[in-house]
Amino acid sequence: MKLASAEAIEKHRKLGKSISIWQDGQIITLTAEQIPPYDPEKSQIQET
């Protein structure tokens, strides 16, 4: 599930779309420029 989420977020970033996340008890909207790029080599998310 985490890998699918990371891939969906990366797709939004590449398409220039914003995402909304829950952070510190609030909904925060991140623009595509604010979304950090997903690097599978540095990620600790493992495929199952």
C-alpha cells in the first residue's frame, strides 16, 4: 500500500498536480513543486 501511495504521489508531482495531506492535525495542500521527488533507490518502502 505504501508503494502504491508513493507512486500515486509521484505521478501527481510529474503531472503538476497538487495533493492534500494530513499533517499535525490539519489538512495541508502541497503544490507539485513542494512535493519531494520519489527516488526508489533511496526509499525504504519495499515491494511485497
